[in-house]
Amino acid sequence: MTIWRRVRTMPWLCRRLLPAALVLAAPLAAEPIATVESGAETPLPQGYAVLDIRDEDTCFLGAPANTRCLPAEQLLYSDAGEPLGFHALRWALGTLGLSGDETLVIYTGAEASRDDALAAAALLYLAGQAEVLVHAGPALEDRDGARVRDLWRAEIYTAPMRTEAMRVAPAPEGSLRDRLKTFAEDGGTVAFGGSS
């Protein structure tokens, strides 16, 4: 009888303890997005995937090894100018052959802004990317060609989203780009507008 009572109380105990354990395991605030420095003398470590956020033509003509091209504007906004939804973002990442398990370096070259890189890095972190770094240092455009989006997904982006760092607000202040940049630098949460 004692064993049966213990087994029956386990689900109740799990319902009580599991949320507390998750709160203790979750970070209080996301760490700011880190940078990785490289240059002619110091290449990026092997196995890193690179996401070039410059325009596709510039990216395709010269980019670091293992680069995918996805301009910052396409990463952050849809064709209609609305913030890109996570479903569309995760689909786009799959068309670039990303699953979310990679260490991803955001590359700006000399053309894209650091603010765009921080916003892109924060969005990819929230989308579930395992690790996101922003490239710092001299340009690394030592090869021709880079991967552009396929018409279909070569990979299914399966990384779990970091919803604990997101909140819905009726009309968040500032642009999404600015809110993502602030999150990349300071952590905390990012406000996304609710549907009306």
C-alpha cells in the first residue's frame, strides 16, 4: 500500500517540483551576444557556419568559408515591411541548410552595420540557434561564392525557441531592430507586438 501511495503521489510531486526546477535551471537574463574576432592571420574556427547579412550580390561575390547569405532586411522583415514571423524565419534558415545546432557567426563585412548584426544575432538566438556570435575584425572575403537560399528546405530547423526571453505587448516602443539590439547587449526580454 505504501508503494502504491508513493507512485500515485509522484505526478503531483512532479507538477509541484518541475516548474521550480525549470526556474532554477533557466538563466535569469540572457547573456549578451558575444563576438568572435578573426582576420587574415586568425581564421574562424573550423565547423562554424557563417551568416552574411550584407546584400546577396555582395555576399555571393566574396565571403568567408561556409557562408550562407541572408540580408538583414530579409532576416528581420517580410516583403510587406512587417516583422518576419518565427515560422517564416525558421523556414528560411532551413532553406540555408541550418538546423539550429550550429555555432553561427553573423558576418557584416565593411558594408552592414553592427546594429544590424546585433539585431540579427538576437533574433536568431531567440529562434533557438545553439550559439550565435557576431564577427569582429577585418573582412574575410577570401573566396568566391556562398550559399543562397534554396526554394525548399535542405534541413528542418528544429532548435527549440527561447520563449522565456520573449513577451507580447500591445504596442511595444521603438523598432523591433532596436529592441533586439538592446537584448543582444543587455539581455532581459524582447517585446513583440500582439496581433490586433
